[in-house]
Amino acid sequence: FYWDGTSFDAGTTLVTDLQNCGDTQCFDGAWSEAGLFVLNYHDSDAINNVLYMTYTVGTGWGTEITAYNTNGAGKWLLSTSDPTSTRILVASSDAVYDTLSAVWRGNNSTNGFNTGCADTATERVNGMQASTAFERFNGEGLHVYNDLGTTSTGDYCTYTPAGTWGAVTTNGLTTGDDSLKIKAWGSPNSDDIMMMNQDV
């Protein structure tokens, strides 16, 4: 459903075979620029695919396109918009405990995704194990996730435009038990990012 500032439109059925993700969030979206929204979701026909559609104000929804592939069935997707460009960062987690960071329009103009900061051994508790956020003014971002362990260790990669991810780095946080969820928020007024972690 699209809200134009006054009312919703009649709505559009986009996908009738969305992967059965149970109680996880296997779709998310973000605005790329004024009038252009990008929706990402896990495909049920080819369960290792992340697909996307774009919505253009005044035109409507485009066709379904493959964004990138994961190693296993999708579980979680989170998207965030860059305040300084048309880029979007996406954090994905799958059923075989992998995580990926992906960027939409890495060069700030061409539609499509590039991926980085892959890890194939994230925490195995069924919760949101990866998140992402942009800094406010410089176009840089952060991909955070829970690494595997008896007690979880938080790891992160930095993202620098147009498409460079830094090395995986430990953030120094070790939880008292297996991590259940992780979330990051970028400040709307500075380059600060807040991260929180919940364990079981």
C-alpha cells in the first residue's frame, strides 16, 4: 500500500508464494530516492535467492528481479537508506547460519546489488543475527552480526562507497549466553551509530 500524504491507494498483491519464513522477517524495503522504493524478499521457488522489485511513484511496481544469492533458505532481511545518496544497505541471514551485507546502487546510479562481508558461521539461535546502518553525512555504513560461539561475539564490517567492505572485526562485546538478536540504528543528526544485542 502506498500512502501519498493523504490516503492509501488500493494496494497491490506483489508475491503469492513468499517463502515460508515462520516468525522471521523475510522481506524489507527502503526508499532509494524521492519517488523510488526498493523492496527485497526471499523467493520460495528458488529459496537461496533474494529478489527485489522497485516502486516508482506515479508508475507503480516493476518486475521481479534477482538481487543476489545466499547459501541457504532466507530468514531475515533488514534494509536502510543512505541519507546522502541513492544507496541502500541490506543485511541478510539465512537458515544455514550465514550472513551477507549487500548494497543497492553501489555506484549511486546503476540499479542492482553488490555483496560483501560474508560469514558462514553466525550464531545458531533463531533470531535476527545481522543488522545494518548508515552514518549520517559521509555515506559510510556498518554491517553488524553475531558470530558463532558458546557465548556470542559481535563482529562488524565497515562499508565505504562505492562498494568496499572492510575486514571482519570483533567489536569487543561478548554476551553471557547465545545471542538472540542484534540491531543497529544510525543517528539522523550525526555519524553516530547505536547497536544493541539481546541474548537468551
